[in-house]
Amino acid sequence: MITKRDKQDVGQRLLARFRATGAEEVAPDILLPAESLLDLYGEDLRARAYVTADPIRGEMMLRPDFTVPVVQAHMRTGAEPARYCYLGEIFRKQDMGDTRPETPRDHEYLQCGFELFSRDPAADAEVFALFHEALAPLDLQAETGDMGLLLDAVAGLPLTQARACALSHHIWRPGRFARLLARFSRPAVARAFPDSTAPWAGMRSEDEMIRRIARLQADAAVPPLSPVWTERLERLFALRAPASDALPALVELARDMPAIAPAVDRIHARMDAIAARGIDLGAVIFDASHGRTTLEYYDGFTFTFHADRTLPGRATWPPVASGGRYDALTRVLGRGREIPAVGGIIRPGLVAELEASA
Amino acid sequence: MIRLGVPSKGRLMEQTFDWFAARGVRLSRAGSDREYAGRVEGAEGVQLVLLSAGEIPRELAAGRIELGVTGTDLVREKLAGWSSDLVELAPMGFGHADLILAVPDCWRDCRDLDDFAAITRDFRAQHGFRLRIATKYHRLVRAHLAAHEVADYQLVDSQGATEGTVANQTAEAIADITSSGETLRANNLRILDEPPILRSQATLFAARAALGPDLDAFAAVLGLQSGGVSGRG
């Protein structure tokens, strides 16, 4: 049995490693205002986070994540480049479906994290290498991706702006994305908008509806997307290989999809920088779809470190560590100010379990 | 002793009494209409407990009653992981109601969930906040919209008069239980052309922990599950 104390010790050891890079240790509040978190993450967060009420401050949330309060604090006071580290509890409830799981996930657990605000393009490699080194004895599988690559690929499709916007908006929702892509690949059908005798009601204005109807009517005249593009996009999304093999495959794909060439160059430079830090690219998986099922705020480089989930009791384990680049988040939280930012978290509890079973 | 929880008033109580009577078990209130004690004739070792329908799921899960009659909507909304605690013994064929998503009828461009997802996205960009859906079925609606990957919305709590929230501008859409759709139409709301989020009806539930010979015997009296309920997974 691994006690909370043991997990705390592991967390302190990881934190010391982050601190040794010169990072400033921060301790964000545990009770956070719910509004900005909910606006950012949406209703899904309400299913996962503990919400409570304060008579003066309104709806508050037990810290479901460190990134947002760290970014907010940096936007208020920080100068660049800045490195922050932290260790503390995260609270997540588990809203199970019809059946209770046999091994429920922890509803409070430690996260030890590191965030780097810097305009230096080598920041991705610095953060990845730091996590790689901290976790090296545990024999984890490193996986990486790049959301910028997928967003550029979608932006480069020969689509109207309205269609391209809708597709990229849903890139984090694979089912809806696939349905939209299938719809754009079929000849458009003009649809009817039956009259209604009902009086106008609610805050959505009639103008907004008329604009959308005009957009849909214009869309009905748009020729379908050629299957060759769907096939290229699917080929890109399906790319999953050791980074050393994925890089030439990406260069090959960029011949057919020139829009991804700058992203491919960026990934190449990042991987070179990672290799220069002594990491074997043959052992790091590059998965083009890696970031699609993670949080929506990652918009560039993404990474995870997984334990072997085929071992008993580990099938539902989350990643031992995860992170990525979230420039867009700083744009949303910075009210116009934007700072390139990359970071990640390790779960000391899982590290302690792995060390105990080694 | 098997404690049987039954809704304490209204049509739901009467129809429950009728359902049991048709199976040879006579349930009745003891004494006056204001008394929440009950009588059971036609079965041994069964005690009638009259409760608010909304409390029956919780009482079953807590083991304070062994059997209970309530809507599938209430069980699924109120009990996370309900099937780990409860077993559905019999759908009872009344109290039918669908949990549906409805939008203002004046939205001529909104027919299905794809339209709805696109409108939530436009609305958020236009108004700077997420489109609001008024409901009291938070868990069911959230799970349904998550499964269909609708993202740019928020739920606002509405424990009553939900159909009025759109006209009052406290919500843009609603998710609620309806049987005939009349109240929706009267409030100029229209159900999306989609299967309902949940089809609910009054159902006889058993607490999983109470499954055993006593329950089997009572189920046999009711003509349910000739093989016995205790073997059901």
C-alpha cells in the first residue's frame, strides 16, 4: 500500500528536479473561481470538477488543473522568459455511466508540473527532455504529436472559409469532424427552411439565423471536396511511427499537402533539438492524431508518457505524464496579450506505484 | 420483510395500485388520504411505503426499501452507476415520458443535432458566452451531448417552468420531460428531429443487495421472471 506520504515524497523529489532548472515554485489557490474555468473547458468540466458556492465570490471550483491559474498569475505579474514549477492536489470527480467501475480512479491526486513561457523555439525540446530525464528510470513509452500540423492541414484543404473554420473547430471532436468531412465530400443538397408562425423568442436574434441560412444556401452551391484530399488527410491523421521513421513520412506527405510544409519543418527542428539532447528518436512515437483526444487548449506540440497498460490493473491508467504547447490559452486568458507557453505535469502517485512494483 | 416504495400521490400512485391489483396484489392507503402508511393484501411479508417519486431511487440505493416504483429518468439522472445498485424488474407500461431537447420554433434553420452544434458555435462567437440549455436533468443531458460531441453550450438549472426560460431569456434551449408535447408547443418550442435523450416509463426496480428468495417469491406472485430475479446479473 502506497501512502499519500510516499506519493508526496516522490512529488517533492520531482519538484526539486524542476526547481534545479531555475524554475520558480508557485502555489496557486485550491479554490478557484469557476466561471473562467467553465467558460474555457465547457460543460464537460462540470461533470469532472467539484463545484461549490461562496456567498460572496459565487461559484468556486476545487482546483481541477494547474495550468489555468499558473497562466493567469504569469499574465498578471510575470516577465519572460519564465519557468514555473508546482506540486499539489488536483480534484476530479468521476461521473460514471450506468455501471460503477471496479477500480475507480482517484478523486484527488498530486500533480507535479513545470511551465515555460518563452519565445525561444527550442522551448518544446527543453520541456520534453526535462520530463524524459525525470521519468527515464521508469521505462515509459513517450508519444508526441503536433496540433499545429493538423490545423495547417485542414486550413490547406481547398474548402470555403466557412467549411474550413467548421472543420478546424471540431478537430478535437473526431466523430463530428468525420461527419463534417464526409458531408463536404458529397455533392451539397439544397435544403428547405420551412416557415414558422411562431413569434421570435430568446436571445439568439433573427439576424443570426438569417446569416446562417444565407451561409447554408451559399454552401449548397459549393462543389464537393475531391476524394484525393480526404485520402491525404486520412493518411496524415493515421501516421503513427517512431519519430525517426515519421519524419521522412511527413516530408513525403508535405509533397502532396504543401500547406503542412512549415509545420513539418518545425517538427523536424524540434525532433533534431530533442535528439541533440541525447534522446533516441527511434524510441519516441510520433502520432499525428496524438493531441486530438487531449484537452482543447493544446494547439502545438503535445506529449505523453505511458506505463505499460497491458499489465494487470493498469488498463485504465491515465498517462504518467502529459503536456504540450498552449499558446492559444494564453491568448484567451491574457486579454489580448499572448505568450508562447509549453509545459506539462507528472502524476507522482503513479510514479510511486511504478517504483514500488519495480 | 420486503419494503415496497410507491409514489405517494397522484396518477402515478393510482396507476401503480392498478398495476399491482391486476396481478392479484391489493395496495391501499391505510386510513385517510393524508396518511402516508399503506396496506398490502394478496402477498405475505410485503410492506407498502409511500414516498415522493423523486426520493425512491435514493431510498433503493441506500437499502431503506427493497422494491420501488419510479421513472427510469429519475433513476438514471439521480444515481451515478445505477445498474451497480439496482435491477429493473418490470417496465410497467404507464408514466411514459421522453427526455427531449427543444429549441424555439422560430429557429427555422435548426432541425437536428448537427444544426444545433453549429448554432451553439455561432452563438458563442456572437454573444461571448455559451448557449444556455435549461434543464433539471444535468447528468443525462451532459452525457448525451458529450456522446454526440456537442461542445459550445452550458446547462442552467431549472427545477420548474422550464418551458418559460426561453421567452424569459434565461436560456436559449431546453431539455425536459414531455409526454404529449403540448406545453412545448404552447411555449413556441419545437423538439429536434432526433431520437429522445431517454425514453422513460414507470418501472419496478429492485435493490441489487436485496435480491434473494424473498424477492423471488414476491416476483412469482406478480408473475414476473419465472426463473427468479436473484439470478439476474
